[in-house]
Amino acid sequence: TLKNGQKLWGEGIVLTLAGFGPLVAAGSKPVINNAGGDTVSVLATAGNRQNVEIRGLTLQSGGNAIQANATAANQMGLTISNVDINTTTGTGINLAANGTGAFTASLDSNTVTSGNLGIAGVTNSTGVMTLSLSNTTVTATAANGISLSGIGSTINITGFANNAIGGNTTGTGINISNARFDATRRPERFALRFDRALMALDAAVQGLG
């Protein structure tokens, strides 16, 4: 379970230091495995979880590989990049905004292979989720590839480009409801549902109206 401001980095990314530039080149991604449950949890349930990063790793899981949850007025600020994910029965990345605080997540350059949902995001209360999801490949062998649902409030999608859904995905490739596709959060709403399992979506969707 990651704390507020904590960064979980693996060797799969270049290590840089401000003012000095690159210090260590990227190498093989280390593996973190939890066959009996969630592998990495980010829980904003007793306080904020801001500036949390998960990068440069391979995560294997019998539950959810990454579980991010916010309740009450707690805020979430999460970056996930350059992560390879494999789950047997759980969701690859599960984002749940269950409170009134702002929930912000940036997902980039990840590969998700899941025995359940690939990437899931949901708002169950009035807290707004702001999501950027790009350059990611998802294969979900028993459910939807990408599933985003603004139930309690709208999901603001500020980036959604160069994403691909693998051909072995058995459910809907991309299923999005009650979301706004715009970097400046214009009031237009846009809903997507793709029932083809094999596809690649490259959407420069900002500003659609």
C-alpha cells in the first residue's frame, strides 16, 4: 500500500536527478507478484494520496494489479507509466472515485493483460475523476478492455490517444459512458462503445462538440 507522495519506481525507466540529467539507463523491469490478492494499492481512505507514482515495473496479480480508491473528501493524484500488468482473475488497473474529493490519474505507455477487466474507472459519488489514458495496449480475456463509467459524476478525459485493444479481448473493447473528452473540460458529452475486440484507437478527441 503506497503512502501520500510515495513513488514506486522500477528499473524499467531511466533514473534522472534534477540538475544532473540521466543517472542510470533503463533496464529490465523488476517483477512484483501477489498471487493471493491486489499487488499494489493506493488507498485515499484516511487522507489524501497525491503525487503517487508507479513506473517501470512488471506487476502480476491474482487480484487487481493496481487498486486505487478514494473515499470521503480525500483526494487522489496518481501516475502509472511503463508498467506491464498480468492478472489471472482480477482487473489490471482499477480506479474508483467513491468520495467527494478530486480524483486525478495519468496512465501512459502501459501494457495490460487481464483475466477480468483490463482498465476500469468509475465515479460512485460526486467527486470528479480527471483521466489521461494514452499509449496503452490492453487485452482482457474475460471482460471489457477499457471500461469507464461516470455514475456519480462525469469523468473528464483529457487524453486518449494511441490505445490498442488486443484481439483476444472477449468483451467490449472500449466502453465509456458519461464522460467529457476535452482537455479544457467543456460541457459537451461524448460516449463511445466499440464491440469489435480487435482494434486500435488513436483519438485526438479534445475539443469535440
